[in-house]
Amino acid sequence: MVSSNAGQAQKHPYQQSVEDLVAAFATHAHRGLTEDEARARLSRYGRNELASEKPIPKWKKFLAQFQNVLVILLLVATAISAGIWLLERESAWPYEAIAIFAVVLLNAVMGYIQESRAEEAVAALRQMSAAQAKVIRDGKQRSIDAAELVPGDIIVIEEGDTVPADARVIHSAALQTAEAALTGESLPVAKDTLAITEDAELGDRHNMVFSGTHVTFGRGHATVVATAMQTQMGHIAGLLEQAAAEVTPLQKELAHIGKLLGVIVVVIAAIMIATIMIVEHVTGFAAIFDVLILGVALAVAAIPEGLPAVTTAVLSIGVQRMARRHAIVRRLPAVETLGSADVIASDKTGTLTKNEMTVRVVVTASGRVTMGGSGYSPEGEVRQDGNGAPEAISGALRIELERALAVADRANNAVLFERDGRWMVQGDPTEGALIVAARKAGLEAEALDARFKRIGEVPFSSARKLMTTVHTDAHKHEHLLIFTKGAPDLLLGRCSHELVGEETRPLTADRRAAIATANEELAGDALRSIGVAYRSLPVDALSADEVDERIEQDLVFAGLIGMIDPPRPEAGEAVARAETAGIRPIMITGDHPTTAAVIATQLGIIKETRAINGAELEKMTDEALDQAVREVSVYARVSPEHKLRIVQALQRGGAVVAMTGDGVNDAPALKTADIGIAMGITGTDVSREAADMVLADDNFASIVAAVEEGRAIFSNIQKFLRYLLSSNIGEVLTMFFGVVLADIIGLKPEGQTIVLPVLATQLLWINLVTDGAPALALGVDPPGENVMRTPPRPQGEGVITPEMWFGILFVGVIMAVGTLLVLDASLPGGFIEGSGSMRYAQTMAFTTLVLFSVFTVFNARSDEQSAFIGMFTNKWLWGSLLLAILLQAAVVYVPFLQQAFSTVALRWEDWLFCMLVASSVLWLRELSKLVTRIRNPRGATRKAAPISA
């Protein structure tokens, strides 16, 4: 039974009256629990979290690193090599077997560490986007982590929230929830506070709200009766399996490339092995093993073993870097899609503006009042027409001002409070600004609370653009007061009278026109306007079930309130950066068209104050809208449904759209957009669930920063792919032509079946050890100067472009030719006469390949830009190269490693020769890039064309 969580209620919570339930859970309907009691209950009942699957033991995660086919193949090679050593005992230790196994083990350790870091990154991001709950404790409403809720807490829920726990409704203002996840009921369920006497099925418990369901309309208060596994969602938690690890299109493409390379090399290796065994008449177990090890060596050379670990690491590090810039990625494909986004459709309020609304003007029938101050501090001068002292406001204007602000303060769900000397608002910033204005005018919360007790509410909805509350009046017990605020043009249509001093006068056509003109003037000053109105009803004229939008008729218009939400200082620069990057910013807002156009002009989104409003958009056909979205960048007075149409029209025109949203009804547009971006501060739980990305600071500049980071991540992935694949192609060509041309370059001494130019263990060392750190360092390369000066990446373009393949093959050929020349010069015979031993020659070739990889790192940063631009911006890259050279020196000079990797000590002139040959890849690639830039002078920057709206 649900009540077992509290251990006090004898009946099901839905069967108890509100008073009995509150008493049973030892809480208070208005003050809630104390913080001390909440902490005690949290200790007793535990956190409000569903039991998760048992974590996979670390040893299992480590063993999983050995499940790769190539790794298994290498382990088999290790076993064979150890077996041959046991039979022949030609050395004191099975050095080759030990070396292969040690490198495989090191690869497993590196993979395990990278995987662990990626998991930690995901866990950290989950924590950053943890669900929040509004709770009343010690008589004050505040926001806490939903996991900290306890039975007895009084929670506040409203449209767009996800219900954080099972709770009994104790106050409902047209509250409705979507419970399809639990009951299968497709329509929202209306909630009330009435007790249910008989047993009721889940779907019939109209006074309960359940964890995991969504509030679709209205607002209410509820007492938490069950948390964690005691909730209805907890009872069916076994059905809620954790989502499988997400595989992005990029990762799929990389897997495909890996498989393609594997197939090609397997075919080459099979042909070579068969040819050698037939032509050379290979016999004997050791000789056969040497030939088979060639196949392993080719596989090792071709397949970039470190690619999955580096890709995972780069994505996780990049996503964390985006989080530090206030963009929390919820779905990994968004990282890739950001690089292709060419339209950002943004809300205005709070995203392009500061979301610190401040009332500047109140216009009533008798005049105009201006207010000073800024932000949410209730301080600032109140003047008539901007002149005179505050006390000069008197007579009819004073009455109208106080009445208008009293309506705005009462038809309001925000909370104004002071914390650490700073005034803050919990709730909608617009509503907060109205409360601040009322305090500046001398209206105190205590007096208003004492006089006007709220008994009903018709919540704001995006369709009506109005909110209404019903109050008793302690001064006039025989009357109820209806207070309404909302969009002036819609509110005016519900009004029949106007307040003039103490009187109410019929609203004439001339006065309606004058109010509309005043509203336009406010919009022209970039002020957002709110209309306020009221009406009085006999106390017995309205029953509880009649508190709906029908009461929003025959209202008395009290005035217009103009407030400003100034543009964010950084928004204009962000808009300019977006346009330079080939991204078109679009403003979509519910504000007045003139206000929207003025702000958009100030930010540089449009050059002329042109906007389409919702009414015009409603009349447009899809074809007309398709044409309009190509030209118009400001949409005002639009509904969430209009947002969806705008997104679809942009997409039909081939745009890749990033769309912001915060409300419940924004969810369809967020899902339809290529990148749905929810607001982290003002956004609803529903919108955040539908989004691919959440803005922790609701700031447009953070979207542009996220695009920059997304482009940088993709660019870095291309950099380390150039690097790894170039090295691998170079190794494959070295192995292939080294065996094919063995006689010509003096690689085939008498008495041996086959000699490899570079040993399999040495290739393993290059791929898994010396190449790994530089590849990872390329993955965290800082964004280049041109990353936001180029147009978006074409949608569907592969991660490896034809230009990249040319560069990879070009570098691979240079590496192979250079390595084989060094090998030839180190051996007797061949094109270049040498005098070294086979082991010396292989050490020289091995070292040359490593140094080729070192120089290739600089080439890999771009297919067009010189390697010397920004050469010293990545300290990790230089550190990784130093590490690679030190590791190679260890293999060449440490006796045990010499035995394991069949190397000999080199002289300093040997190193110099290897380095001079290896540096050729840098100079020759620079020459090819110069040719590319000469042939295509704009290709290096691919500067985006200016965008006009």
C-alpha cells in the first residue's frame, strides 16, 4: 500500500480528506515540512530514485577489452609464439610472445581507462540535468533536486512539469496530467481534491498525481505520499529497462571504415600468404608460423586499434567542454548535427534578452507613470510622466495605478525573495517584474495577502495568452473579485468597461483605439506590454466547477504595463558570429511584432523592422510559408503550433534547424527540429525531455558556443582520423611492398623463408603505444581560428571526404617509400648499398616509421592550411610527441625491450638520418597544400557569404 511509505495513514491516500491526509503525514498544507524534518525523513526513506541496474564489475569491464576479433587474433599469436619457444628454446625468454601480450595488455588498460572516463562524463552530465522539484519547506517555496523529496513534502506542480513523486492533490487550479505511461489513457486527466470513498483503479484516482507523468495544464499543490520504489512507477520499474548505449552516425561510419579496411587487408594477407607458401615451398612449424605472423602484422598495420577508444574519449571530453560553456548535450548525435546547422530559430525572452524584466511604464485612463530601478530589487522612483516626486502621483491616477498593480500582483504565481542580499524571483520573470512594480508603488505583500485570498485560478495557456485568478475580498465579503492579466490585444476583446479613478465607464470605440495606440507606442519603445483587468461578482454567483475561461468576460480594463527585457550584451556579438559562420539566426516570440522587430534590429538579426505575426502565419498556405521563411527572420505573437510549421517549412527548404523552446507545447517543434534546444532555467521538464540539448543559462550565446564546440569536436575527429589512417596506410604499404620487393631491396637473406621489413610486435608498439597519445592530443585540439568562419558542413557529408582520402594516401605513400629506402640503405645489396645486420635494418625502419608518425601529426590538423599555423597552440600535442619519442628511445636502448622487440641500439647519426627522411612527409605535404591553396584560394577558409534577412 502506498501509505506504507509514511507508516501512518490507515487508508489509501486517495480515500482520505485533505485534512486527514496532511495530519497523517505530519506535515502542513501551507508551510510544508521543516528542513530538519525533511533531512530526517530523507535518512529514513532514502533518496527519491528508482533502483538502477547493478553496476558491471570492474573486472568484467576489463575483460570486455579482449573481445575484439583482432585482440583475440593477437592472443592466439601470443600462444603460438610461446609454443614455438617451448619447442625450440632459442632464447632465455619468449620475448616475442611477452612483447605481443604486453602491448595487448597495455591496449586493454588504455581502453578500460578511456571507457571509464567516458562513463564518468556521462554520469556527470546526467547529474547536471537532474530533475528538479518545487517544494514548500518552512513556509517558503524553493527548488530542490527531485531525488531529495520525502513523504510529507508539499510540492508545487504546474504546466510543463514532470511529477517528481506520487502525491495527493490538496489544491487544484484546473490541474490536468498526462498518465498514458501508467494507465494507457491517451487524454489528459483532470485532477481535484475530493476524497474517493471506495476502492479505485489507478486511472480513476482523480485526486492523485503519479511520478513520471506530466502536467499538461493548470497548477496545483500536492502532498508527497510515496517516493522511489514505493511509487507506482517504482512498482513497474522492472519494465523500464535502461536505454542501450547510443551509437552515433559518426561511430557507425567509423566502424564501417574499420571493417572495410579489415576486409581489404584480410584479402591482401590471404593472397600473400598463399603465394609465399606455394612459391617458397614453406615447410616446418616455425616457418609456417612466420608466414602466418605476416598476416597478423598486416592486420595490425591496417586496422587503427586505438580508434574506438580515442573516438569515445574525444566525444566525452568534447561534451564536457560544451557543458562548461553551458550547453548540456542529452543525445550524442546532436554533437555531429551541430556542425551542419545553418539556422538557429531562437526564442527572444531570456535567450536573446537578459530575462530580467523590469516594469518601466504603467498607462491608465488618467495618465502615464514611469518607474526607475532595474532587476528584481523593489527599489526605484515612481513618477508621473517621468517628472515630479513619487508623492505627486495622486487622485484618479494614483487609484488606477494601485488597482492595476494589485491585479498584476495577485494574478501571479511568482515568488519574490531576498537571499544573501540579492533579490531573486522563483517562477516566471514577467510575473516577478509585476510583483516588483507593485512593491515600488507601495503595495505590500502582507496587506494584499490579508485582503485578497485566492480561491480559484484559470491558468495561463499559450492558446489564450491570459491568466485569471478568483479572490475573496476581506473589505467586501459579499463580492468575489476576478483578476485577469495577459496579451493586451486579446484582453481588450474581453473587456466591456474601463477604470477611470473610482468609476467604471463603458469602453468606447475611441478609447479602444487609444489603448491600442498606447500599446503600439510601448512596443515601439521595445517594451513588452501586459494588460490587466478585473471584474466583481456576487459571492454566490460562482461555484467551484465554474472557474474556467468563461469568467473572462465583461472585464473592467485597468491599464497597460510596459516592461523591458534588454538584449543580452553578448547576444549581438553571438548573432554576428553565427552569421559569419554561415548560420542564419531567426527570432520566434510571443511578443508584440513591433517589440520583436526592434530587439531583432538592435541585435543585427534583421536590417529592417519587418516581422510576421501569428495571425498572418495562420492564413498562409504551406507554399507561401516556404517562401516567407527564406526572407523573414522575425516571427511574433506566434503559438507553439506555429513554431512547428516554421521548422517544417525551413526543413523543406533544405535547412538544418536548431530550435529553442521551453513550454509543453514546444515539444513537437523540439522533436521535429534537427537539434531541439530546451531552456535549463525557464524550460519545463517536458521540453527538456524532448530536446537534444539543454542550455544551462538560457543564453543564445551559449547556442553559438555549442555550435563552435560541435564543429571543433568534429574537426578534431577528422584530425586524428587523418593521423591514424595515414600512419596505418603507410604501415600497410611498407609491409606489402617490403615483402613483394624483398629481393630488390636486399631484404631476403639466404636460408630464410620470409623476412618482414618491420616486425608485428613493432607495428603493435607503433599503433597502440606511440600513436595513441598524439591521436588523443589531436582530439582535444583547441578550436581553430577558421572554425566559425566557414559555412556549415553539408548534411550527410561523410567524416572522411575525398580530399581527406587523397591526403591520407599521399602521406601513406611517402611514409612507405621513405621507410623502405632507409631499410634498403641499412642492408647490403639493393638500390642503396649498406652494411648493417637485419636486426639493425629493421630497427632503423621501425624508428623511421615512428618519426614519420611524429611529423604526420602536424600535417593531420588540416588538408589545406599550413602545419606551421597555430603550431604551438596545443601543449598536449607537444607533450604527447615527446612521450612518443621517449618511448621509442626506450625500445631502442633498454636491454629487456631490445630483446622483446628485436631492436638494437642506434647511433646519433642513425637517428639524424631517420629524422631527415621522416621529415620529408612534412615538407612534401606542405608543398601539396600550397598547390591546393593556389588552385583554390578561397578553399582554405571557405568564408561564408553574408546572410540577409
